Amino acid sequence: MAVRKFAISVPEEVMKEVDRAAAGLRTTRSGFVADVLRRVARARSDREITRRVNQLFADPDVAGEQRATAAAFRKKVPREGWEW
């Protein structure tokens, strides 16, 4: 994976905490920070996906169709052997 270096200003106490956390995970400071940034970026994407799905299912017609499909599926599927 390609990497890019950049400089940021971080309070010294925060860097100490980052270094302790990275050491506890047996990773580098850069690896730790990259993982945190990746998780934050994904969380934003996940929240947007959730918002869109919730918006879709807020539509009464879509929600009703989904309930009807689920009910029809339950009638067709054997009761045993499909435990999740």
C-alpha cells in the first residue's frame, strides 16, 4: 500500500497516550494512528449507509413490502434446520 507522510501538531500528552496505546498493541505510532484514522473514516461511511437504509425503510410502502416478503418466506421455509 502506498503511504504518504504528513505533519500534524498534537499536544505532548496526547502523543504520550498514543505511544502507550501503540506499545500496548505492539504496533508503531504510525500504524496506530493510521488504524484510528481508518476506523473514524469507516464509521462516518457506516453512519451514512445506516442513515440511507433507515430513510428507505421509513417509506411505508417499502416497509410493508418487506414485511409481506418476510411473511411469505416464513411460510415456505421449513421450521427446523434453519436456525441461525
